[in-house]
Amino acid sequence: MKTAFRSSLALLTLLLLVVSSFAAPPNPTALGMDAAKLKEIPKRMQKFVEDGVLSGAVTLVARREGIASLDAVGFSDLATKRPMRANDLFWIASMTKPFTATTVMMLQDEGKLSIEDPVEKYLPEFKGQWMIAERGKDSLTLKHPARPITLRDLLTHTSGIANVDSPRPNCSLAELVMGCSQLPLQFEPGSKWAYSTAGINVLGRVVEVVSGRPFAEFLDARLLKLLGMKDTTFWPTSAQARRVAKAYQPREGGGLEEAGNYFIKGPLTSRERTPFPGGGLYSTAPDLVRFYRMILNGGEISGRRYVSKAAVEQMTRTQTGELKTGFVEGMSFGLGWGVVRQPAGVTAMLSPGTSGHGGAYGTQGWIDAKQNLIVVLMVQRAKLQPNGDGSVVRGAFQEAAVAAIRK
């Protein structure tokens, strides 16, 4: 009897997995989107491909209830003319940062840390840090800061920690962060905003110490696997590596040439490579939208809570006051997330409070809660002018997405 029950249960589970593997096609109308207007998105992206701005692109538009459109144009490899596909992987670079921030907030939810804690509470190497007091032509005067840096400072890029190069491709987070701790701070903690990938890497090390697990393992077990993000990883498998879109940059005289990944050193599939919490993940548009829908839904989705609603609200609202932040006008920062404070220019079509992050090679992911809208742009283009966050590609995509919302 028990054997028959187990067999039936196993069969039912298998059937559910088979059914779930066939994702329903997007239904824009049911989601309150205009299907005809959404078709303008791939047309605009194709024009950038034809003009030699991009090799290819994947765009995704979603709402809290599901995906409204998913399109791929151009090529993932110009040399072989391999067509871009919707499930291709991209190095998402600094779009990794919101994931790291979320793991920190999960630990705060569990009472294992507080973002108001000094970093030295978890990483003793940060005790007695120095700060640059004065720079002379041939001298550098140091002093101790008025207070130690906190986890909040790291999350908001107001710690003053300088970026530091990795000593080698396979260094541990512990080694990398030790190097950060020995450099003097650039300014008094909390007094300025200066983008610090090193600061987010320090947070990843804090997660390791508090959780007792390697950062990549904690992230995978507590977020990626549970969300079904099977293609989001620091180390693509051989099969996934074949789906990684190549990166390009402008070639002198016109056109595009292949660009190396300045951040990720060593073989793409090597699990020895450092899993940088500040910029090391690869992912796909369909994977990323799972994470963004969970955040848009206040930290839960499909009956499972990942992070508290209060933590999501903290992460995605302005935490930097009147400090000038970001790479385009009107921006502020939450906790590990960029936040649109005053829509302008490339963010003019978005609502105040829209949160998200961009990546070094032009990838973008933003959540506009007021318009119930998620936009994901996947490209691999170095030196995208004026910058990835302010690019005309991002602006054109977002304009078309917002225009498709049925009023």
C-alpha cells in the first residue's frame, strides 16, 4: 500500500515537473499591456543592432502577475553569427549587488545581524581603521575616522572604502576583504557617496562569517535555487558557457570588436574563480524576473517568503538623503539598490521610487512598483555612451515598455 502510494506520488511529481517545464507564452492583454505597442521594443533594439551600437539584445517586460513580453534580437556571437536567444546568459556585473544586499537583509530578519552594526563586529581586521585627512604633493596625512564604518555605510556606498584589485583570480573573499581593511578610508563614513564595489564584497564576507557558509553557497541555497533561478551562477557550466553572449566594444574606424571581461579572470567555468558579491554573477532575463517579481511582491512569491516586507521597503527607498549619488541625474541609493528620486532624462518615464541596478556592460533591471512594471535589458556592450545607466538603448527600451501600459 505504501509502495503504491509512493509510486503514485512520484508519478504526480514527475507530471507536475513536465507540465511546469512548458511555460505559458506571454499574454500582454491579460496583464494590462498593449501587445502591439510591446512589439515596438524588438524593433527599436534591432535598429541599434543595424547601426552597430549593439551586437544583440534580450528584453523582458513583466508585471507582478507575470511576463508580458520577452524578445531577442541580433547576435550573441558576431563572428559565428549565432542568433541571440531569450535564454542566453549575460555577465550582469553590478546587478549582483542587490542580490548581496538581500542576503544581508535576510540575516537581519533572522536576528543574526543589524545593518547598524559596525563592520568590525564581524570582521576584526577593520578595527582601528585609518582615514585620509590630507593629501599633499608628496605626502599623505592619516587620522582615525570619527566613527567606525557600519553595514549600512557599505550598503549605501557611503563607507569611504576604496576599490582594491584582486591579488589573483582565485583569491578567497577573506583575502580580498583583508586587503580592503588595510587601505585608509577616503572620507568620513556617511559624509559622502562614492560607488564602492569593494564595500559590497565586504558585505559578502560578512554573510560568510555570520551564516557559517561560503557566500556563493548561501546565495544559491537561500535565494537562487528556491526561486528556480537555474541559470544564475558565478561559474557557468560547460553547457551554460555555450549560451554566454560575447561582449563587444567600439572598434576604431567603426563597428564592434570583442571586449574582454575586465572583472572576471580565469576560465569561465572555473569554480576556483572568486565569487565577487559586488559583480560576479551571470544570469538570464527569465531568471532575473523571478527575483524582481519576488521583490515587487514585498519579499514573497508563490506562497514562500524570502525576505520581510519591511526589509524590502528599506532596500528600495532612499537612504542617502540629499547626497548626490548614482551615474545619472535624479538618483539616490537605498540599501544595495539604486532608487529613482526625481525622474529625469533616461528615467523620466519611470515613477519616483523605482528601484534597481545596472551592470558594467549595459545590463539593466528596474522595478517600478507604482506602475506595476519590471523592465530587464540584457546586452553586452562595453563603453556604452554616455554610460550604461544613461544609455540611449536603456531609454528607448523603457519608453516603449511604459508606452505599452494600458491606461
